[in-house]
Amino acid sequence: MQGTVEVTDLFKGAFLLCMGARLDKVRVRNNGRAIATFLITGKDLDRHDSDYRCGRALVNPVQLRESLNHLRDVMFDKLRKHDPASRKRYAGQEGREKHDDRQRDHR
């Protein structure tokens, strides 16, 4: 059954994407500090969420890493656009993460 869930947990969001879900939207809330939330749609989200929380989640690690990088890139882009003053804080995040991934790949 098609469903929708809103998450703030990058790892849970990346896991759901690996299970075939789709990132529908990224929203920014501000409760004293900016927080990105991911609106994810897909089939069997309740079952995948339960598997994730109970430790039964199995995923391709390369796919998980790619999904994490995608969510981070989208999140930092949205946060920079939401709060122009935070551009310095989030500047270079994408490049640094990609550089870190390349470093890990060569170990």
C-alpha cells in the first residue's frame, strides 16, 4: 500500500529510499534552529519502518551511502536557501562529504 512518512533521521530516510521509496519534498522547520524534514512516499513504509526500528533491516551498503549523500546534498541546499545567514555554516558541506567518501573508497 502506498503511504507517506515524514522523517528527520537521515539514516532512516536513506534506508527507506533504498527500499524503493521516493523523496517527495524537503521542508525546513524552525524551532530555534533550522531542522530539515524529509517527506518520503512509497509502498510498505510501515513494514520498512518496523524493520528499521527492530534491527531487521538489510540493505546494500553502497546504495545506503548513495542515498545518504543524496539526502545530505538536498538537505544542505534547502537549509542554505531557507536561511541565507547560514550559508557560511553549510558552505562546503557537499564538497567535504564527497571528498570524505572518496577518501574512504581508497582505504
